[in-house]
Amino acid sequence: MPINRLNHAVLFVRDLDVSVAFYTDVLKFRVAETLPGQAAFLRAAESTNDHDLGLFRVGTQAAASGAGRGSVGLYHLAWEVTTLADLEVLQRDLAEAGALSGLSDHGTTKSLYGRDPDGLEFEIVWLVPAHLLTDDVVMTTRPLDLAREIARYGRDTRSGLGISVPLGVSV
């Protein structure tokens, strides 16, 4: 049976309450279920999944992740948004929270990068819809000018199909 998408991610965090507050307040996840003091299961705002992110408390004594800085490990998770307007709101919210670590134009995707309270990196991505792909849209990495991309593609243009496919949409 072939794998067709990532269903959820699970992270170990130092302080469960701080992490839950970050993911709910800044990224607008909703708490789906908790194991008090031990774990929380969160759902993305428009997800139909039972949970998209699991957070497990390991305690404040836990060392920082060395992934990418001298050891192997996960670099980041990437979550999709529906519109560039969504990306614009999250850019503001991440900046206000001191969690915005980068903006990249990858040609076919427009991305924000952030770090959670434990320093774990994530990406938030808008995919250029297939019908808007032109010969000049190639995979690359350069600084993202979000205002320019909104002018080009439109603030409310729906993202192309990627990892997530809403219920009722056939591919």
C-alpha cells in the first residue's frame, strides 16, 4: 500500500502549556484532546483530521534539539494555507510573537518559516495553482516579497493542491 500523505506530526516539548498556547494563539490550531500534564492533540483550523499535531511534554530539563546542527533529525514540518491573505496574516502574527525566522520564495511555493517556543522550525506554505504556473515559475530559493506575490496572484486565490485535499475535492 503506497503512502499518499502525512497525517499528523508529534513533537516532544519542554512546557506543554506554553507550546499549546503558541500553536493555538499564533497558528490558530484548536485543542482536540488532552492528557492533562502529559500531552495535547491539536487540529488545524480547517482540518477534518482528528488531530494534526501531537505535543508530548518531556519537561523543562530537556536539552534543545541538535537536529541540523551536528546531528541528524527532522529539519521542519510544512503546513499549507489556502490563500496568500492567510500567509499575510500569519506573517504578521508570527512577527508579533517573535517567532518569524524567514520568508522564502521557492518559485512554485511561497513560504514563511518560524520557530516554536522550543526552537523547533516549521514552514507555512502557499502553493501556486497549476493553472497559474508559467515558464518563469521554477523551483528556486530567494527572498519572498509577499506584496509582489499578492499583486501577481491575488490575495484570495486558492492554493494549488498539495499535501492537503479538502473533503469533497477530487484530484
